[in-house]
Amino acid sequence: MAPRDEQARSRKKNISNGSSISINDVGNGIYVSDASGHGSSARDHRLARRQMRVKKARARKSKRKGTPLCVVASAVFVVYLVMCVMFFRNMPEEEKQVGISKVRGLVQKTQERVKKTREQVSSKLRNFGRGASAKSSASAGATTKAAQQYPGIPVGKWPVSIRDEDGNFEEIKHPGHEDGSVTMSVPAFWANDPVAIHQNKLMSRERALAIGTCATPDSKGRFTRGDECPENERTIFVAIASYRDFQCRDTVDSIFSRAAHPERVRVGVVDQIVPGEDGSCDVPHLPCSQDQNQSICLFKNQLDVFQMEAELAVGPVFARHIGHRLYRGEYYSMQSDAHVTFTQGWDVDIIEQMEATKDEMAVLSTYLTDIVGSIDAKTGKSLRHTRPIMCNTEYEGGVQGKHLRHLSQPEAMPEITGMPQLQPYWAAGFSFSRGHFIATVPYDLYQPMIFQGEEMSITLRGFTVGYDFFAPERSVCFHSYAKFAPERNKVPHFWENSEKYKGTGIKAMDRLLGIVHMNPEVDASRWNHAEEEKYGLGGARTTSKFYDTFGIHVVEKTVERHLCQFVKNRMHNMFMPNLRSDGMGIDYSKIDFRWKDPRPHDP
């Protein structure tokens, strides 16, 4: 006998014996008496049921009585309608047209009144129930409005953390295991479809300003305030990819401790470690119970760390892909390595530089100078007056095939002052931009074991979406290189997993180059086209425009050298006058320039 049948029989037996049963024991639709044993609850229940049946019967009887009245009313209406039709048919033509005009006017007025009434009702419904939380309701109203005006762009909020998003994770196949045998649960993208944002064309300024939160809401409770948000309240998301790096927590500490407004900064770390051997990036040097003034303790709610086992690491592209998944609509986005030290007031400084470009599509990016001799130990201020600029590239070969990579970059006093200087390339070690940059140009999920080549991929994808790259006029952070810090030679690297994921990098490089049209000699059927639109090109510019402008020959696998000569003192002055009047990037359709090496025989 089924357990539920046994329970039902037991309840019936107890009822017949007059046993005391709590109402909490009622199940399977069996109604029982209360503990008094007089069965009053059962009688009350039966009485209530009878009263309900009587009430329904009376309602049905009343309905039947009303039926003849409805029939009479319908007959009267039909007779009236027939009379109106006969009168209208006998009416002179001129009067008939006047009548039609009046009827149309009446219909139009009626429609307008209905529309106005609907709007009033909708307004009342939106305002209904705001007493519980005015700010929350205003944010909800803003969400509805933004969803209607800018499909594909979620409404931002602040503060925010992936710790509050238990249901917003998704399963993905690990890119190093082509058979799908290994999956990972990772945060979902804030905006899942980049194409829905840029719409495969140059974004409008209105759409761009629909992305980016302010630390405080406006009078209507909206955190997305566009350029009306004061600069010192504009939120900043910092993405860090760390591989078994003991300096990661020090990098996080300097981000918060040296920011002028740390309350508007949020850091997202992808921490690839060996549990038990490596320290976690969100664990301070001392327990917070011993020293609560440590930055990681003070701002723990603004630090999101996605921890994964080091054996799953397949290079910086995959780690930074997950890092981009941690973004949640902040006004600015920044990317840095895990062994970087920031200067005092870095957040105010870099925003001032960014806004000085007057380019909504500006991305400030560079290879960082070494930390040695760069920061005053007492003030935390920079001691450097020089800065690197991204202009030096060359093709190199290897197991993964020929691809374009950055070489060492020249560092000198800026020739353009008062603002960052325009440059052709983007660098992974440091990048600062509006938040929509990583929402529209996310790192590719399908590029495992790639180290060289990622920067050229992001450069070209960003260029086609409409972004412009600049060298910061002043460095706001500095890098710890192993050359001057011997302890960094002991830090492991992801290629300790090379044998485990052997061969995946070759296929990944085919995809990387294929998406940006740099390997026309390779049959497109050879590489993986999964989610190519999502991790592909934009529609604002073409890759061929970039190659022609900066002297890159994708068939011959050569470049026009000495490009730095042009970038150093001519590119900025020549191209910046073509910045669009609304600040939405440089209009390259007005630029008819092709770099040619002036010294082809010089080294």
C-alpha cells in the first residue's frame, strides 16, 4: 500500500475514534474536527459550503431572470440601427459627406480620449504602491523605460555584486576540452548580446550614454544618468586576471587605498590558483579581525573574486573573458595585470585624461612602465614625466602560425600635451574606457592557449565597432617586471598546462586571425565559427581600412615599418580634426592616408 493511502486511513481511523488531531496534520483533502471532540469545525465547514452553494444558485437564478430584459434591449437596438441606415441612404450626397466628416471627427476625438485615458491609467498604475520604497520603485520605472527605448541594454544599478546573483550564472563548455567533457559555472554577461548594443553600426550617442552608472541616483532614482553624472561619482569597474600571483592582493589594495573616491570603484578578479599552495586575491595580509583598516576589509563588498583551479587555466584570453563577465554596467571600465601599483588619486587623474579627448569612443591603453623609480614612497605620486605609446608591431612565426604582435614600445615625453595622444593599437596590460567598450567588445570564449595575438584581435574588433585608441599623457599605474623584481621569477605561468591542452592554441589562432581577416590563405572551414557575431567585428569601420591606413599586408605577412615616426608627431594632429561633432569617434571615411615606410632599407 502506498504511504499516502496509509496516512489517509490512519487519519480516518483517528477521526472515528475521536482522537485529538492538530489542524497541521490535515492532508489529502481530509477535513477533521478540532481537539474538543465535538466536531464543531466540521459542522461549521459544512454549513459554509451549503451557504456558498445557495449563493451561487441565487446568482444563476438572477442571471436567468435578466435574460428576457437583455433580449428586449437587443431588439430595440437593432430597430434603431435599421432606421439610421435607411435615413442615411435617403440623405442628399452633400449632407452625407458632411455627416461622414463629422463622424470621422467624432471617431478621431474618441480615439484621442481613449489614448489619453490609457496613458492616465498607465501612469497611475506605475505610481501605484511606491510607498514601500520610493527609490526602488523609481529604479524599476527607469528599467521599464530603458528597456523600451534601448533594447539589448540593461539598466544599471549601484552598488552591485555577483554575490547577489545566485540565479544569474550559466554553464559553459571549457574551451580547452573540445568534447565538452568539462563545463564551468560562470557569471552571465551583463549584456549578453554585443550586437544588440552597437546594432552592427556606429552607436548613437544616446545609446552609448544609456550605459554607465552613477554612484548616486537622480531625483527619479535612476543610476544611469549619462554625462549628467558628476565625474567624481562615475563608477569604475576594474578587471584583473591573475594566475597564481602573490602580488594580486597588493594590486587590489593599491586600487582602493589610492583612489580619491574608492566608494565608486568595484574590482573583479579572476583568480586562478592551486588551493592550499597559493594565496587568494581577496584575503588580506592580516585577518580583518586584527586590522579592519586594510583596503580589502574596508571595501570587501566592492570586490568580486571568481576563483578557479589553476589546472583549468588556458591563458589570459579565457581568464579575461570571465573577467568581462563580471562587469555590471559601470560608467568606466579598466583592465590591468595582477602585479601593478597605482598612484595617489589615480581615478580622478585617468578620468580627467579620458574626458579631455572629448571622444566618447576613446580607449586609453598602453604598455606600463616598470615600478622601479616611478612612484614617490611618501606621497604616492608619480615621479615619471615620460609615457609609452603603442606603435611598434611586427609579424612573427611559431607553432601557431604567423601573426602580428606588439614589440617593445617607445617611451618619451609627450609631444601632445593637455590630453592623451592618438595611437593605432590597444594593449592588454592597461586599458581605460567607457563601460560600453567591454560590453560591445568582450573577450572571445573560444581562444584557449593564446598569449600573443590577443591585443591585435581586440584592436581590430574595437576599431570596427568605432573605438579610438590613445596613449595616456600621464601614467596612473606601474608594472612589476621580473627583470627588476627577482621574486617574480618564481611565479608560475599558465603554460605549465601546455601539454594538457596541446594543439588547442593552433585552432584558436586560426579563429582569432579568421575573425579579423588576417589569414585569407586559410580555408574558413578550418576554424571554429561558434558565436562569431558575438565575438566578432562591428559595422562602423572595416578591417581593410585599418590595414590600409597603418601599412599592414595580410597576404604577404609584412608591415610598413617605422610607423612610430608617424604616430609620434603626426597622426594625432592629422586625424583628430575628423572627430565627429557629437564625439562618437573619428570619422575615418574622411581620412585618405596610407602609411608607407620612408626608410625601407633601415633597421
